[in-house]
Amino acid sequence: MTTNKVLNARVSDKLYEKISDKAKKNRTTVSNLIRNLVEDALEIHEDFHEAVDKKIRKYLSETEKQDILGYQEMVLVKDTECDNCGMLLKVSETAYFAFFEDRDVKAILCATCKNESLQPEKTKAHENTSNK
Ligand SMILES: [Zn+2]
């Protein structure tokens, strides 16, 4: 791995001492220690992100919206929230299951979010025509 970028971060004296002590104990440089810590932290974060992704995060990303295959209407028998905008959906209201192309999970959307995602996407259509 090339390490030619420099990151500067302000830390308290106390934190610097801790980092410096830890580096000495591990017989490494402060720079190496920080790099390893950040790498670990980001990997953990990614794993966590993926785990949440499987359950469907709140607020769908644009990519996720594009992956929606279709909707199934349902009448709620429990209060829940829209997975996209977080709006409270109450018992007996209509909500929509969003089915994705590439996975088994489903998202629950309110009518507003469902209708928004049905709007044609100009950029996407343009890409499709220019590629063929
Ligand atoms: Zn919504």
C-alpha cells in the first residue's frame, strides 16, 4: 500500500499521550498506529453498514431506489414507519412493500415515496439510449 497522503488531525494533549504510549508499547510509530486504527475502524464500519443494509436502513439511497423492482400494496395492521422518509404510518393506512431486484429484503414505503420513485428518471433514460 502506498502511503503518500498526509492527514492532519488536532487532538488533545491527553489523547496524544495515549496514542504515543500505545505506539511505544506496540513498538510502532504514531503514524503506523493511527493508520492501523483507522483501517480497522473503517472495516468495522463497513461490516456494520452491510449488516444494516441487509435489514434495510432507514432512508433508501438513490441506488437502492433504482433497484426497486415493484410494489405491493398492503393495509397496515400495526403502526410502522416509511423506510424512506420516516413518516409514521398508522394502522389501516395503505403502505407499499418495495421489492428489490437483487435481494430478498423488502422496504416499506408510504404512498408519497412510492409515487416519487415512479417518476421517470431523465438521466437514466438518456444513459440507456446512448449506450445502445
Ligand atoms: Zn415515505
